[in-house]
Amino acid sequence: MTVDEVHHAYGRKAALKGVSFTIEPGRFTALLGPNGAGKTTLFGLLTRLIALQSGTIRIEGVDIGAGAAALAPLGLVFQQPTLDLDLSVRQNLAYFAALRGIGRREAKARIAAELTRLEMADRARESVRALNGGHRRRVELARALLHEPSVLLLDEPTVGLDVEARSRICRHVHALAHERGLAVLWSTHLIDEVWPDDDLVVLGEGAVLATGTGRDIVARTGAADLAEAFTRLTGVPSTRAPSPGAALEPAGRA
């Protein structure tokens, strides 16, 4: 996926200012910025929930203006939950598979495989309403993968989750990028979700402030760690999850 010179404004207020970056297959790219940086607007443009005003977005070389064909390779996990709470886990996934035109036999196999990978196979018959936030997020991730996308977009996917749930989901998505060759774009304002060798796009006040691996950005800014680099670039104190304890083993080593 490539984003090239994307501008967006709400009236006279500029939300994005010439944003450009690329996410590569097999790479976990973190879109890191404080609240209000423009991350949600950008995700709206990437998914065509917001009309593109200026610039170019291409997914696997196809201009996003091509419509449904351009969006077909995308797997999506939105910040706001989108599951049907009154259906079971399996029913939610089967419904999505049907919308994607996946045959019932193939859908059954894919659902079983994804739930097993996410350690949710024993919850397949439970109502989504009965699940906690972390388990619901796992179901949404399984749903995003059913049609075997090549690009996975996640907009602040760990908001409201505890340390264990955040860690599990973050590690799983990192593994997906490497094992399946997915191009992952993970939006967050939490620096401890960025690993040292992740590709990183730092966004602030609608503009790209830095790109490179987390380790490279720390070195270029002359900072001691990613928290300090983030503050130097954005002028905003870095944010970590409020829960006690270390959320991720590799966090803070950049």
C-alpha cells in the first residue's frame, strides 16, 4: 500500500498535510501519533469511509478510486466494535464469510483455523455479548483474516484492553505479518506497542514527522529511547498503557 501526498481538511481546518508513506508485505508498520494527529481521518480515507480530497492511495497498485476492487485485499479491525452481540462467535464469522462469497465448507474450515490460532475455538458457540473486550477483539481479528487479505489495517485495536489482552493481540499481529507476509498498518498512540524493528510512521498535527524503523528513528533524533524520540518529534509527552506492569517484552528497547 502506498499513500502519496494526501491532504484532507474539514472546512478550513487541515487534518492531513501531504501525508506520504508505504507499507510493505511482511512488515508490521506502526502509525504512531498523539490523539488528534490525524490517524482516524487517515484510516477513514484508506477504507473509503471518507472521500479522498487530494493525493493518491494505492492498494497493491490499484488506485483506491477504483472502488470495491481496490478494497478487496484489505482486512479491517476498526477502533469501534462492529460485532453483532446477539449472535455467537461462529455466526458472526459465518455471516461475514457469506458476505465475502466464501463457500460454506471453506468458511467452516477457515473459521475453525483462525479461532484455533487465536485460542478461541472453545468459545465458538458462545454469544459475543458474553465475551470480554479482549476476546471480542480476537473475534474481530479472526473475521478480518477470513478472506485471506494481503493488507491488514487496525485502528487503535487495543483501546480499553488490559495488559494481557493487548500483549496477546499485538504479538499475534506481529507474527501474522512475518508468517503470512501481510502488510500490516497498526494505528496507535501507545509507544509500548511499537517494537524496535517495526517500520514506524510518526504523525503529528496531520503531518508525517518521521519514517523508518523504531530503532532508526531513535538514533536519528539522538534520543535515549522511543519515548524521548516521540516527544522530540511531536512536542507531546509519550503515552503508555495505564495498566501496571510491562505490556510487551520488547517495548522500550528501540
